[in-house]
Amino acid sequence: MIRGGFSFFALILALLIVSGLVVVSYPYIDKNLKDAREVANAIKVKDSVTNSEIGDTPIIAPPPTEPTEPSEPELPPSLDESEFYLPSVYRYGRTLLNSTEQAAYDEILAAIIKYDSSKIINKDGRMVLMIDVNTNINDTSLRTILKYIDADAPEAFHISSMLPRVTIYDSQRNVKQFYIYVFASYQTREKYVNTLSQVINNVKPILAKINALQNEIDKIKMAHDELIKLVSYGGMSSVSAAKIVGAFIDKKVICDGYSRALLFLLQRTNLKGIYTTGYAQIGIQQSPSWGLHAWNLVNHNNVWYYIDTTWDDPVYGSVNPVKWTYFMNGTIDFYKDHNYNPTSSLKSQSYPKFPVVSADSLGNFVK
């Protein structure tokens, strides 16, 4: 009797489907559904016009609407762009330039972070940012300045390449204008501004903890510890993993992301830090190889030390959330497995020279 009743219902339902009066929708069936009864309960009968489940109350179809293009998200009402570019923060590359080059550095970096919509154009099928230069510098200085900005300014995560393109000069061969490529995901000013605003807002609780401390070393340690607690290693398939977006929004980073994020925290708490690239030992000790890596230099009491937040982040499941093995290292300890030029065929560093680093590490910070 039950089987016959079910067959009669199935026949009526099939006729309704064929006639177009109803459609049967099979939503995603979770792998945890136990038997056919749960599968049957997951099947919904819907009205073919309204695409709504049929019930006792009649449903009136809404009037058709014209399709609209997706609009750019509006800027947050409390957005304070004065927090975007802080000219007073310590940027090591800038200290390596002469006064004229420093003026051009400031001008170019301000333009990059301002990201004026009228200067974002399509050039030969790629989006670029056009930058005007009023300070008199030559092409060599321009390339040096852009290389230093790439390492000095973690806020410039929207720029995909700091190599100048289609440079325009005056009669004395001073650079007057050039363009640089931007990432496809930041082709509008609104997207970049919204993302940077979110980064800054997410960072503020950490900055508050750092600034509440009195001792410089405690501030440095707080920046190191809070960053490691916030993020985990990963996101290799995402460009953001190498940027502060990966650290403070996605919370998934690779070594570049760790190092740029620590620099961002140090800069915004009036501490001196440097982001740099080099090589670190990987593989077994008996037969090690060298892999490209990134870390930081940090100044404490006018002495420089090394910090590697990537290697101080324990593997998942560790008892302690933070390690201090590579915190405030001197050259003796750090160069056991880090180097800028481990072999004659390898050389990678963000700057042509660095400040003198302490030979000895600062001490034991395990608590």
C-alpha cells in the first residue's frame, strides 16, 4: 500500500515536471547524509516561475529587473587617508640617497600611495600608474629609488613591478614622467584604498599593545610575538601571501609576508627596521642547500640585530605559539644558516650595503 502510494505520487510529480508546472531542484547533498530518507528530504519541489518552494501561501513573482554592472564598493565613511602615507617613518633605503634623490623618493612614494585615479590608465593592454617627477633625477637614480621603495614601503602592495616603463625626459635627460605596472586585483583606486584601510584597522589593536609598553626591546618583542600569533605559513598560490595583505587580512603568509608585515609594525611604532632578502639553509645538515628567504634587521639601543619571524613561527600543533630562536640574533648565530651570498652563483639582497650588525645575539627571550 505504501509502495503503491509512493508510486502514484511519483507518477503525478513526473507529469507536473514534464508539463513545466514545477521543477525539481537537487541542492548540494552533504556527504554526512546517512540514508535514502535524508536524500529524499533534501529534494525540494519548486515553482518553475518563482523558483521558490511550493507551500500553502501563493507566491507572486517579482517584476523583472534590468541587469546592472557590479559597482565599485563605496569607501568607508570614517576613512582617514592621512594614515596611509607617513613620511616620518624610518625607511632604510631613503637614508642611502643624497638630498636630491631623497626629495624625489618622497615625491614618488607619495604618488604611489595616493594612487590618483586619473593616473591609472590602460597601456598596451595592461593597467599602469603614471607618475610625474618634478625633482631633477636621472634614469639611474630613478631605478635605485624604485628598488629602495619596493623594500622600504610595505604599503605599496598594489604595484606589481617597480621597474620604470616608458620614461619621458627633459632636454637635460632628467626624468619627467614614467609608469609602473599595477596588479590586476588593484586596478581601481577604491580597491586599493579599501584594502589598505582594512589593513590599518586590523593592525591598530596590535599597535596599541606595542605603544602601551615603555621599553624598546619589549616593543620589538611584542611586534614579533603578535605577528607570529596572528598568522600562519601558507597561501603560496596567492600574491597576497608575500604582502601585508596576506598577514593582516588573509592571515596566511610566506617569508616575504612575515618580513614586510614586521617592518610595517615597526615603522608604525617609531622603531627602526629593515626588510631584506637573502638565502637560508634548507634540507638536512649533512647536505644542506640554500633557498631564497626574507627576514628583518631591527635596531635596539643603536645596535642592529637580525629577526626571522618565519622561522620563529612554530609548526602547527606546537605547545608554544612563539619561538625566539631567531629573535635579536647577532651575526655569529644568524649566519649559521642565513646568508646573503652563500655561494659564488647566488646573490640576493635588498640593498647594496647594510648597517653593521652586532656579532653577539641579545639574549634568551624564552618565557
